Amino acid sequence: MELLIQQLVTGIATGGIYACMALAVVMIYQAIHHLNFSQGEMAMFSTFVAWQLLQWGLPYWAVLPLTVAVSFAGGMAIERLVIRPLGQAPILSHIAVFIGLFAVINSLAGFIWDFTIKPFPSPFGEGSQLGGLISNHQIGMIGVTLVVLLFLYLFFRYTRIGLAMRAAAENPASARLVGIRVGRTVALGWGMAAAIGSIAGILIAPLVFLEPNMMLSILLYGFAGAVLGGLSSPAGAVFGGFAIGVIENLAGTYIPVVGDELKLPIALLLIVTVLVFKPTGLFGRPVVQRV
Amino acid sequence: MSPLLQVSDLHASYGDFRVLHGLDFAVGQGGVTTLLGANGAGKTTTLRALCGMIRHSGRIVFEGADIAGRPTEEIVRLGIAHVPEGRGTFTGLTAEENLLCGAMARSDRGAIAADVERVYGWFPRLKERRRQQAGTLSGGEQQMLAIGRALMLRPKLMLLDEPSFGLAPLIVAELFEILRKVGEEEGVALLIVEQNAALALELADRAYLIETGCMVMSGSAAEIRDDESVRAAYLGY
């Protein structure tokens, strides 16, 4: 029983990271209707930036907002410089550009900070609570994730700019006709996705260690979460992310064949299963429309 | 008094296919102007060109400034609200959120809540459905929502693309009656594109007739209505 609870807690903690990545993917998908394969590498690069700032001696709680701000600007810059010029180019062009971005960011991080594995500190300390059931860092991960998600919910639900972003994502032509500057909302979406990704990267780095390939599997779990919840549903993607975290941990523990090695294929299996049986995901129903 | 909108030599094309061949027309300050014409004459294209939604050339002077070639979202900010073909509903947002979107271009945020109530005054049905997903509203309700959304801009000029399309005659009559009152009481000039010529001529002060991208007739609504050829071709009596 204790093992089960422990695995559930661990699953929820890493699931929060997957949820953040899934949400970042969905935000960009909503804005430009393409999956950003370089989302994970953007997050990895942000985490390196945070590591560098820490190395320079800045305190952790200054590094976090600073990294988020740098990532936000970086995300907007990528949209302006690389994605916007693509315009309405066919899907293959987008995929090629995303893979290119993936390779460039990955190599750039390796070039600047080399490929050796680096430890990344946790601001929450080493200890654990409830008799070892949950580590301080896991509590921190869950806490920060929930704060981020709550903030985003309030932003999209109650602010004018949040409403503008939702409107622009759903119907760009109509959005222009009410005076929404759609180019800006798309750039903002990229900035926010990059910022969310940076938080996910910083939170997971103490567990997976820092190196240029650290986000590879994390992004796959994020994709799985996004597909499971539904690419058209931000809330669904968050749920999907948490669900993937729990499923991954439980399968790794209780299905002997799976173990640690076969966790990742489970994510892939889930993606395929969902796409075959319920392509819109659990919550991403096609919008009801009467004509 | 100079007109609110003066269009001269307006050309527009979709790719290589030219749709408008030099239109000239004007919309006065206030009042209702209608563009009539058969399917494919270029009525919708004209409205889309006015809003910078398609490539065009010529002069479009609104309140003394040439707005031809400006991006759509900037044209809207000058006070031109477009109720597009197909209504352009944000189907996943609630009815009220759709209305709030209409006020996105405005800077006087304090007055927006009052304007939502003003729109509900015109369309009480929308108030009942304010929290409902807009895509689930009926066709008539979505048309009301589109007009309400346009009013949220506090526009000087409202462009309406086939407001009667796909609606039951009773709803259409109700809608046009509201449009007439809205135009008068809010001081908004209306430019209405309609296939239902009889309906539009009843509402309009001034009318233009387009055939295959060219202006073939213009005059007061009464003159157009009484013209023998228009009567035979468009009114059917």
C-alpha cells in the first residue's frame, strides 16, 4: 500500500511537469495549428540559462523569474524570426523547421555548456516528509506547477488579453475583424509557452540532471499528455499530463516487463491508442456548431 | 456634408481572378446604404476589400483619410465594424465573451460593461443565453450576436454581409426592424449587402446595383425600387 501511494505521489509530481509541457505544446498548437517539436529543447536551453545564472552566484529565487523572463523573450523572438516568415506554408515545411530548431538549439546548448551531465540544485532541500513518502522537491514541484496552472487559468478566463488570445486562436479572421492584433497574440502565445517550458525544465532538472538531451523523453510524455487530453483543450492537456505521470509510474512498478526501461514506449503506445480510438482526445471534442 | 465613406475606382481580385472592376460609391453620415446584386456580383468582395481582407487597389476614403491597403485590425480601430458572411461567431466562447471580443479595439474599458447591457437591451434573447457556448445558438441568435458584437465597437460605420441569410422570414423581419432602430438611435451608418433586394430596399435610403464587378445603377432606394429593369430582374414583380 505504501508503495502504491508513493508511486502515485511520484507520478503526480512528474505528471505536473508533463502537464506543463503538454500545456506549452497545446498553446502553440492552438495559435498556429502545428506541433512544436522543439518545445523540449527550448525548455532545456532555458534550464541551462538558469544553471549559468546560478553559477554566476545569483540566488535561486532571483534566477527563476529572470529565466522565465529570458525564455519569454526568447520564445517571442523565435516566433518573429523563424515561424512568422513561414506564414501559411504547408505542414511539411513547418515540421522541417521545427526539427531544424530542435537540432540547432540542442547543438547550441552542447556547444556553449558541453554535453557532460551537470547536477542541478533543488531550492526545496534534500529531505522528505511523511516518513519518506514524498521528497521536499516533489512537494515543491507539485506546488509550483499548481501555482503556474492556476495563474494561467485566471489569465485566460478573466483578462482581456487572455480572451483576445482565445478568440484569435479559435477564429483568426473574425479576431482581426474585431480589431485583435492576431500577430501579437501568436507571439505572446510563443512567449508564454517558452516561459511555461522553462519552469518545467528547472523543476525536472534536479531529478534527471542537466544535459542537452534531458527533455527528450519529457517532451514525449508531454505530447502523450496533450494527445490524451485533447490538443484542442488546454485543461484536457493538463489532465493528460498528470495522468501520463501516474500511468507511467504505476506501469513501471507493477508491470514487471515494463520496469524502468519500457516506460517511454508506454507513452508512445498511449499516443497511438488515443489517435486510433479517440483522435480528439478525452476532452478535445470537436466544437458543437449549429448552422 | 462630405460622405462618411467615399470609394473610388475600387479593384479587387482573388489571385489572377479579377472580381471588382473599378467601383465608385459613397456612404453618407448615418442612414442606410445597400449594395444589391446577384450571386457572385462582387458584393461580399466589396465589403472584404473595404476591411483590407483581400488585395485591392483604388481609393477608400473614410472620414477624410485614405484607408486602402491598411491592415484589417487597424481599419476596425477607426470605427468600421464588419458583420461578416457566415457571422464569424467565436463558437467555443460564450455569447457574452463574443460580445466582449467586439470591444477589443476600444480603449475606454470602463464603458464596456454598460455597453454589454445596451446590446442586451436590443437583443434580450442574448442575455438569456449569455453563458451558453456561442456555437450552440440558433442561426438567428448567432446573427444577433454578430450584430451585437459589431455594436460593441461603438462603430461609426457598420458593414453587414447578408444579414438575412439562412434565417426564417419572421426572424429576418424582426432583425431588420432592430437594425433600423439601431442605425437611427446609435447614429451608426449601415452598409448592407443583400440578395433579398426587396427587404434591403425597404430599409435603405440609398442603393447601388452591382453586376459582375461593375456598378450599373445608383440612386435613392425609392428610385431603384421603381425602376422597371430592377423590378424585373431582382424584385420579381
